[in-house]
Amino acid sequence: NAVTFNATLQPLPKAGYITITLVAGGENPVVEVNGQRLGERPPITNYPIPAGVPVTVKARNPFSGTVAEQIVTLGDNQKKHVELILKVDDQTRRR
């Protein structure tokens, strides 16, 4: 009654890890990584991002209109602390 099967293991994708903290984020900031809204509240620790490609980390406070953005590129298993300081966006203020 033995069953035999073949399988090929795929290597895990290479990833780096970011810790995201905010300065002047307010009560309910919105944090996005590559346009994907995160459900977690800052500080966000060891969030995996793809290694070797630029990743956009953005935070905004919808009530105050403050925003911050940083582009990060990490190597495999590399870690980085991303501190975003939210400020009023001059382009948004002019509208």
C-alpha cells in the first residue's frame, strides 16, 4: 500500500527585513509597502521585503495630511531600520 511520488523543492525567495518607526505619525497612521497597506500599527518589526529590488515605504496621516516616503533596497537577510518623519506635503498644501 505504499505510494511513491516525486517532488521538487523550490528555494525560498530572497528577502531583507525592515523595521518601520514613525515620528509625528499621529493616532492612526497608514503605512504602505509598495502600495500595499499594512494592517499592523507602528513600530513594525522585521517586515520581509524582496531582496535586491527597490521597495517604497510610505506613511501618511489622513487627518493631518502629513506624509513621508523612503525607497529601500536590501540584500538577502539584510536588516534596516526605516524611520519616517511625517511632514505636511508641500504639493498637497498648494491644492
